[in-house]
Amino acid sequence: MQYLIDQARVFRARAAAHTVDLADVARRHRPRAMFISCSDARVVPALITAAQPGDLFELRTYGGVIPPYDAKTPTGEGRTMEYAVSELHVSDIIVCGHSHCDVVTAAMHNSLATSGITESDDDSAPLIGDLTATGHWHVLTQLDALSNYPCVAPRLADRSLQLHAWFHDIDTGTTLAHHARASAFLPL
């Protein structure tokens, strides 16, 4: 904990060393994009994108899960997305999944268990590949949920908002983006 305290104490000096004008950051709140990702501490959106303070409006949830829109039961996640889209007028939303995601791993193991397959029925290489494919599918599922929000749909229709599906590999530091034409995740 002391390391974090020490770093917080010297934040202003680090910002100045990187020519970040904190007064300017405080005056205007116009992020370049919204970044939705898992709360996993190994996924650091600003580090992945080299974002400066004020560049990203972040939403971090367990597994990067975006709850389905329900007008009768508003959520904090939904309100955060509505604020980014309707008030901050972000032009891009990135939904970024990652390797070694406990949510995806649990879903994969639950799926295997309900289908009667156990880990011992197969070697680990296909399971790892399946986990990656399941991680990609999870990101696309969250993107679909996001596109059903009433604040998002009209902005998609008039093309003033773009949605992006990314997948970050923690082992290699590689980030992939989904390309609809190729129907695949490819390196950025």
C-alpha cells in the first residue's frame, strides 16, 4: 500500500514530466473514447492505449459485463454508458476483453460440465484455444448488449458513434480488434 501512497504523492510531478496540464484536464471533460473492460487489475486501459488523463472515460465491471437494457431496472453501468454517449458525446466505445478472464473461464468450465465433458476428456491445448474463442465471443456478446441501449442505437444509425471489440492478451501484451469483414479478431 505504501507504494501506491508514494505514487499518489508525486502524481503532480509525474504529470508535469509528461506535459500533462492538469488545469486543462480539470476545465474540460471531452474524452476521446469510452473504454469498457473487466475490473481485472492486470488490464490497464491507459497503459494499453497510452492514454493521458482525460482521454478515456472508463467503465470497469466484473468480466466487462454489460447488463441488458431494462427501462424498469436501471443500472449504474447503464447510467455510465448513457452519460458517456448522451452527455460527453464520445464518438467511439471500445469493449475490451482479455485472456485469463475468470468470468470467461468459469463460463467455459460450466459449459463443459453441462455438456458432460470434463477437462480430463481432452488435452489442455484445445481447451486454451476454446477459452480464447470463448473470450472473443464474450466481447462480441457485450457489444451486442451495448448496441441495444436506447442512447446508443440512434448514434449508431447516424454513424456518430462507432463500437469496437478488442481482446487483450495478457501474456504477450498484444491487443486484437474484431474485423467484421474477416469475421475474426486480428492484431491492431
